[in-house]
Amino acid sequence: MRITVLGSSGGYPAPRMACSGFLFEGVSTRIWIDTGSGTLARLLGSTSLSDLDAVLCSHLHPDHWTDLPLAIHALRIGAAERATALPVYGPHGWVEAMGITVQWALDEPEPVFVPREIREGQALELDGLGVEPIRMTHSDVETFGFRVTEGKSIVAYSADSGPCEALVVLAAGADLFICEAGAPGSHESPLHLNARQAGEIAARAGCRRLMLTHLRPGDDPVRAVAEASAIFGGGVEVALEGTMHIVGSPPDLTQ
């Protein structure tokens, strides 16, 4: 599996960092998880909308979805030709929440996308990539973390979450845990984790590597890595836009 960081800025984009978004690539599958502001342009630097197998939106806070209507609009006006409509998964009510641009596309005689609802406990099998959605704790907004598997390789993505036991379940035995650290410094919040808390969860879950994401513009990434590393003994890094990360055997992306 290969994961490309399309953006990781928390809350709003930074001058040189898009909001949350990741491209997951398996042997024959490409999925775009979270579509925050700025991530569509980064995605198109790596692949085409015609090559995507699915899009997943973790929750309806705007820093995680605002480029999705734009991507749907791009398909609608012919930016990429697809053999089939693009499956797009989101929490309950996502089509209505995203407004008229998405609804226009859905009202076409041949819609360019198929809306689907994420349900906890209903795993997705996307042509070799398995995706298990697990409910997180994040304000009153329905939010899902995703446990993505290919063969024996496991990547867990927290989306946004405050401290909860579901994070340990999500990340159990993960080769790579992409975990939010949106609470600045040592601040503790019911809505977000700080870096130390992310390290604690990674340690409890028995992860191999920890990638901190969703730092807010101005947060110190060096400090975040140090605070997580004080608890977690595996590799720790910050998600940097444009970087690629291999988990398991490198996928053959020439197919």
C-alpha cells in the first residue's frame, strides 16, 4: 500500500499546506480519503479522477470535505472521463450538507457519482483494499476513522477525535497510524488529541509507526514529534504534504 499526503493542516489551510486529505493506493485500487481545501489540486498531481475507485469523507467539518463538491463539479463538466460513476461515501446526510453543486450533479440523467452512506460495522471491500469505518468521538458530528487493510498490511486513520477507546481499536497492530494532533501543546480537549495523547494511543495499540496530522497552522512540528516520542517507542513523524509512504510490499502502480 502507498499513502500520499495531500494535505494535513488542521482547521484551515496554511500558506503551503492543504487541509486533510490522503491518497491510498493498493495493487489495483486508489481511494481518496478526506477532501479538505486544497487537496484536489494535490490529488491531480498524483492521479486522475478517472482512476479513482472511491472517495471517503470522514465527517462534515469543512476542513475535511470542501474540495469534494469541486471534484464532483469537475467530473460533471468533463475534466475526466470515467467508465463508471464514482462511488462517494460519507456520513449520514452528506449530500444535503454539501449543497447545490452536489445535488445538481446527482440530478443529471447520468450522474457522475454514486452517493453512499458510511455505516459503523459495515466494512467496505474496494477491489483489494478493505476499509473498516469506526466511529470516533468528535463533538456532536458523526465522525469515522478508517482502518485500511491490504493483505497483512494495516493503516489506521483517526480523522478527528478526542480521547476515546475506539482509537485503540482502530489502530490495533497498525503498521502506520495516521493520528490527529489538533490540540496545541499540552492542551487537553474532548474534541482533539494533543501529540502526547496520540503517542499514548499508538503505544497502547501496538503500532509500528505514528504519523501526526491535523496540526494547526503555527503549531511546532518538532515539539509535537518530541512529545509523542516521549511515550511511543516506534517511529514518529509529521504528515508533510506531497510525501509518499509505503506500507508492506510496494504496489505495482503500472497496472
